[in-house]
Amino acid sequence: MTPFARKPVFAIAGAAALLLLIGSAVDGYFFDELYFLSAGKHHLDWGYADQPPLVPVLARAMDFLFPGSVIGLRLPATLVMAVTVVVAALTARELGGAKRAQVMAAGAAAISLHAVTINHWLTTYTLDPLWWALVLWLVVRWTRTRDDRALLCAALVTALALQTKFLIPVLWVALGVSVLAIGPRELLRRPLLWVGAAVAVLTTVPGLLWQAAHGWPQAEMTQVVVREAEMQGGRPALLIGGLISAGVIAGAILCLYGGWFLLRSKELRFLGWTVLGAIALLLITNGQPRYLAGLYPLLFAAGAVRFERSEPGRWWSWALRWPGYALSTVVAIGFGGFVLAVQIPFSATGPTETATVAEAFNRLPAPQRERTALVASIYPTAATLDRFGPELGLPLTQSPHRGYWYFGPPAEGKDTVLYVGEDVDRVRPYFASAREVAPHVWLCEGRNQPWQRVWPHLRYT
């Protein structure tokens, strides 16, 4: 077993984390972060329409520890980024890689486009790739040592993954089919694996009961993801976008090289087919490119180990030396800067928009304010108002859009609505009058039906 290249790997992980912290200090909230924050602070539950409870719980905890701090909210995402870098290096070590391979794998994980953009935010798709990476590292470790504790830990990591996103079964199905087809079949006969699997299932029961009680909204949200994937280019975009997201130049080449190495290795071939199986399942289900991120650390590690053992004598091998990594870093930072440039104006509109709504709400006579509910057309607007509105005197917001619909309608005593959105015609039939009191802010008065009847008609995804 080769020594762990602790100092350079930790240095790379620290530098990547510092870069994300700087980004967090520059821009504001991402709208999905605001949704998770609102879900955790105001609607804590065993489950949600579009995800299990772990990320909302983390958002609530971070806001409690660091009230109103974007940097504080994103500390778990920053830590996940750093740990993913270390896991990539550890995977290379388990595959027999020495210092060079470990540093290459860590470097590729740090400069992938997924790392420098999506890992910037606290979301389900930030945490989930780490769980995949940990499971694959532990399976690689079991392959080398036959220590069943690694399989137990992999199953326990799966329990965490199932509290983050219902996606990791894709990985286990691909792994199980691969092992049954080409071995090592003994992996599936290890008792500790099934002990851990039982724990994973038991911890998922409360969330599944919530889903069952609410009509399995996760299934409907899956169709929303499919529609979004089709709008973004469908199945070809999954492959192309996934390869680009791995990292322009070094990351993409390591993924391809690593996959080729795994498929050619007699002992590790089942992992290569696991990767292909997971990709195939995501193609069948019209997944999004970011769903592939959990496979990157294994592929980076395998490619780095193969390169270390027998450096390819091809023209593209320069991409796996320091010039290629340097250029890949420049591209990644440049792309990350572009994302920040787009995100900063968007996040800056939140307080301004909220102030406009608050001004309209506070102009209402006090008795009418008591009877007025705040309803937003879409969940990003609702989450924004819930973050910045209470300090300006606004009540919590309802919305018929996606997961927010499940937070429930306004109280029955609210016969007036301050509606924020451009599609006021959705709610107009249920009120005697609707007039615009500020840009895209409508005062709807005289509700003519109970909320229990109105709310189902307003729902949309």
C-alpha cells in the first residue's frame, strides 16, 4: 500500500475550498438555496415533494449558527468540495497509485467545472456526488482488502445519500448487475453489506411514509426533471455536458482514460461496467449531466493511476501533465467567474424585489393586513420573500408552485391576497377584484371560494 500524499492533497483541497469561500463572499443566494432555507426554517418535515430532509436540515442549522450569512450557509458545500478532492486521491491510492497519481486525481477533482460552479451552492446536487464517490471508494477498498467493514460503511453512506436525494439506487443497481454478470459475486454475499442496507432502508421509512401520505410527489417531480433535461438537449446533452462538467481538457481526458483502464482490468472490470451501467440508467431516465458527478472521482483516480504506471505516448498526454492542468484551471476559474457574473445581478434583485412587495403590503390598512396572505407565483420568488420579507414586516409566503404547494394554502381567514407574479390570471377567477399596486404585485380582494377548493386548482409544476 503506497503512502498517502497528505500534504499536497490537503493543499489542493484547501485551495479549492478557499476559492469557493471567496466566491461565496462575492455573490448572494442561489434561489434553490433560498428554497432549502425556507423549507428547513419554516416547514421542517420528514420529507418534501422534491427531496428528502437532509439539505433543509443543514440549511436550518447553518442559518442558526451563522444568521443571514451566505458564507455560513454554504460551509457544508465547501466542506463537501474539499472532502471530494481527498476522496479522489484516496481512491487513486486504493488502486495502487503513488504520490503522482493521487495528486493528479485530487487536482482533477478540484478543477472540474462541477466543482467550481455547482459546488458553490448548498443544494442536493452538491452533496449527492460525494456520497457516490465515497461508496465507490469503499467498494474499491473492499476489492483490495476484502474487509467487509468497507461494505458496511458503503451501505451507511447510502443511508445519508437517501436523506439527500433518491438517486443513489441507480449506482447500486448498476453495481449489482455488474457484479452478478462478471463478479466478484461474493460481494453480494457479505452479511455486513446487508446489515448496512437494512439500516439504509429503515432510515428512509419516515420519508417514504411522507411521500405515501402526500401522493408520491417525488414521482411527479421526476417528470419535471425529465422535461427540464429534454429542454436542455436530452440524452446527448447528458453525455456531452457530463464530459464537459468533468473538466475541460484534463478532467475529460482522465474520465475517458480511467474508464478504459477499468474496463481492461480483470480485477476492476466490474467497476468499469458499473460506470457504464449507471450512465445507461441515467440515459434511460433522461437524467441531467450533474448526476454524473459522483462518478468523476473514481474515473479521475483510475485514469491517474494508469497514466502513472505507463504514461501514454500520444499527442494528448500533455493534458495530463502540468501545462494541461494549468490550462484546465484557467478555464475552470474563467467559467466560474462567468457564473458569478450572471449570479450576482440575479441575487442582488432579491432584497429590492422584497422591499417593493413590503411597501405595497405595509400601505394596506392594519385590519386588512391581518386578513391578507402573501402568495408568490413561483417558488424562487416565494423563497426570496421568506428570506428577506420578515424583517420588513411581511408574513410567510405561500406558493402553488412545485414543492411550495405542499407547504399548504393560506389560513381560511385570509380573504385577501397580495399576489406576486406576472400570471395574475391564474388567481383572478377566485376573487372579486384584482388590481396592480406595484410592478407585478397584485391586490386580490373578495375571495369567493374556500382555500380548500382554490388551492388544488392553483397548483402547477
